Amino acid sequence: MSRKTVPYSRQGITELPNDKPVVYKILTPSGNNNYTGIAKRGRVQERIAEHLPGGKDAVPGSKVVIEQVTSIAEAREKEQRIIARSQPKYNEQGK
């Protein structure tokens, strides 16, 4: 499974691969997890762009970390584990 970290900006997210589903984390400048989400194959860059300032689901941050997975089901399981463990500020708690 591939992992990649890029700046949380339009330019940064264009460097992300789009060929597999991913679990992504939007991190603060100090490295804390602000938000964890998943994106389907072919929609990775578009989904993360929705969180940029001015987007429909804006979340502040400075870096994005993605981890590619083999299926969307695997991504959902991993997302739930990360949310339960780190309780990111911008994820709906108890979802």
C-alpha cells in the first residue's frame, strides 16, 4: 500500500494518485489529525479539493496524507479505526 504526504493546497493535491481508493488525513501544522476521510478511485483529488478553504466541506490544515488501499470496503474499515482512535476535530463524532 502506497502512502504519500503533500501540502494541503490545490497544487499539492494534483500530485496525488487517482488510481486506487484512499484513506486520507488532513493534518494541522503541528501534525494533529483534523479530519479523516475516504475517496473512491478516480475521485481522490476532487474529494480532497472539497475540503480546501472555500470548498463545500472546508477543513483547515497544512498537509494531506493518503494511503492507497485495494477496495472501498477496506478504506471504510480503516477510516473507522482511525476516527475511533484519534477522534479528529472535524469528523462528526458518533457517526
